[in-house]
Amino acid sequence: MWKFFRIYLVIFTIGILFGGLQTQSILPLLQLYRAPVFSGFIISLFVVFSLIDFYFIFHALYTFIIGLAGFVPTKIDQKALNSQSKLNSFVLIVCAHNERAVIANSLQEMLKLDYPKKLLKILVICDNCSDDTAALARQIGGNYPGFITVLERFDTVKKGKPHAVKYAIDYVNQHFSGAEAISIADADNIYDVKYFKVMNYHLNQGAEIIQGYLGVKNPDDSMTSRCGMYSYSATARVYFAARQNLGMSSTLGGTGFVVTRKALDEVGWDMFSLVEDFEFSTKAVIMGKKIDFAYGAITYDEKPTTMRVSLKQRTRWMQGHWDVAIRQWKSVLEAFFSPNSNKADLFDYFLYLWSPLRMMLYCYLFLSILVTWYLGAIGFDYFGLLLFPWWLKAGVSLANLLQDYSYATLEGVKWYKIWVYPYYYLIFGMAWIPASISGFVQRKSRVWVKTEHKIITHVEELGKIA
């Protein structure tokens, strides 16, 4: 109780300092509610709203300013790709759990990769499969002995992708010890034919951990999958390319990334949250590693076609995100204040750790407005509790939306398909609120919820935007 009270006092003091501009606005409220209990309630609301206002404005401006650097992404010309003096050896780990619908298609498409077969091995890890995923993978691999290896893993306790990746990495260490880098993909993924050439180029430039471009395999299947495409297209510029251009670390996106064996040995793979990619990224940045972004190394990922499945997937992401954030935020701060640390990366990552909080705050603000509509009937001035005027928050929010829209159109989204955007922001985007709240409540759960995959396509039919 005393610890909570001390935290409250700190928040109270900061809130009063931030809210000094609006002191006169709350005086009438304090006069209206003369009783100490009501006065304390008004002041507490004022503190909370001031903090929320400050966080909202700061985060929105920070996102917009950093995002400006994504206007021109780093591209590699074909001549540079074809004239590389050193070609590194890779192992591609493909993670599969009951993926009979897509595994054969994905492996057949991976066979089209434009990279020397003697320097590339594909390792399929079939994790606790109860269907014929392994048999189908072996059927494809039988025609390419030594190139495609299929492993089966059965463990009723340690289930899920993080454990499957650990199992595969151990196998690589024992049987492919000469491999210089590992790439990790999901069973539904398809890589662009130049993927490993682009990744090899970045490795030769000194990169150790590299996230590729996340494209969408099925953008036109439904409104929900098209929203996923819109989101990924904007994020490629406003988050990934912007940080690459500024020399800052990105984060790993769950699939389509490469890690050198050296970096993997140094960071280690003891990630067992529901978002092993984010957990690994956080640990790497704490250790001073940089996560690069390869704009031209494209992975096509299948997106959910219904809001129900999309919400379930995003809830799982938020469960893992909250789990990692609460366990790692102190380590990020300690690294930030240590000498010779990369302050920009660590500060950026600290904000990213708590990014789901924005969605919960939006929900809080929405509910508080509904309450104050009622209280307004008895003289309660809602706007007296706001640090910044509403038009400033609306303007900053609009700037972020326009930035996302501009970058999405640069990535190929058709500007005239305006009918997508109301659905994206009012329904698809707002679904992050229940996902964030539910994820926070269930953050200690490590139960993996599978997303079904079924899309069959070919790399020749895919562009970044279909």
C-alpha cells in the first residue's frame, strides 16, 4: 500500500506541474465540489488526464518526426546484387504445425530462390503435428536430398514456435555448423527470389540481425486482409525504413528475418514467450546489437480474412508483447543509463515496449467522455481536465494518419480505393483496443493459439501490393 501511495504522489506532483496551464479551469470544479472527497476526485482526474494528454501528444509527435525519415527507403540495384564478392551460407528454418494445406506450396516456391543451392539449406521443423505435414514436406524434399531436411518434434509440455525454433537451432549447430546465418520463416510464407541475395548484401555490409520487408500474400481476399496489407505497407516506411535511414534499430517481425550464427550465439535463444521475435529483439538491443532492415528482401505472409481470426491473432501478439514489456523494461532502462550505450535505440525501444498502452488509453479517454457527457448535465467541465486543446490532438493525429496514407500509396496501395480506410481506422484499427486490454489481462499465459493458413499462390503472381 505504501509503495502504491508513493507512486501516486509522484504522479500527482508531475500531473500538477504539467497541468499548470489549466489550473484556472479546474477552480470552478473545485468550488462546485467543496467536499474534500469530491475535490480529491477532481484533482486526481486532472492529474490523470494531464498525463494521458502529455503522453498522447509526445508519442504522436515522436512517431511522426521519426517517420519522416522513411520517405526514401534504402534500395540496392541489381548490379550490386549480382556482383557480390562474398556469398555467405544460409540455413532457412521453416516452422510448421499442422500446415498440410500450404507446406508443399511454400517449399515449391522456396525452390525458386535465386541463390546457389550449395550455400543454402532448408530445414522444416514439424512441431507436434497431428496431420501429414511432415509426409508432404518429405515428399518435396525427397527430390532434393541434402537440400531439404524435415524434422519432427513431439513435446506435449514445451509446445509452440519458440520451442520449435530452439530445437531447429540445436540441430543446425550439430549438422550445419558451417552455416554463417539462419533465416526463420513460417510454413505459409513465400520468399521473393532475390531474398537471400539482398540479405547477403546486408551481411557483407556488417549487419548481424536483419528484418526483411513483410509483404502480404492475400491482400484482396477480404476487407480484413486488405487492411493488413495497408498496415504493413505503411509500417514498412514509417517504422522500418525510417529507422534504417536514421541508423537506428528496427525490430523483428516474427518471420522473414536473418540472424548470423555469431549474433545468435552471443544473444542466445532462450525466448519462450508468445512473441519470441520481439523478445529476441529486445534482448539484442539491450546488449547493444543493431537490427537492420532490408527493404528488398521480401517475405509474403498470409493475413487473416475475418475480423474474428485477426482479433484472436492480435490478442496473442499483445499477450506476448505485454509479457516481454513488463519483464524487460527495467533492463532497457538500466542499459540506457549505462555508459557507452546506444541511447537513441534504447529510448526508442522503451517507447515501443509500452506502445500497447496507447490503445488502452484511447479506450480510457473514450469511456471518460461518455461519463462526462452525463456529468456535464450537472456542471462538470470535461475540457477543464485537458492539458492540451482538442484541436491540437486532432491535428497531430491527422498528421500521423496522412503520413501512413502517403507511405502506403508510395508502396503501391491505390489512392482511389478510399472505401478501405473508414473500415481500417474505425473497425480494424479500433480492434487493437480489446486486443491490447485482453492481452494485458492474459499476459502470463503461454498457450499458443494457431492461425489457420490455406492460401496457395506463386511468387510470380505476387508483388509488394497485389
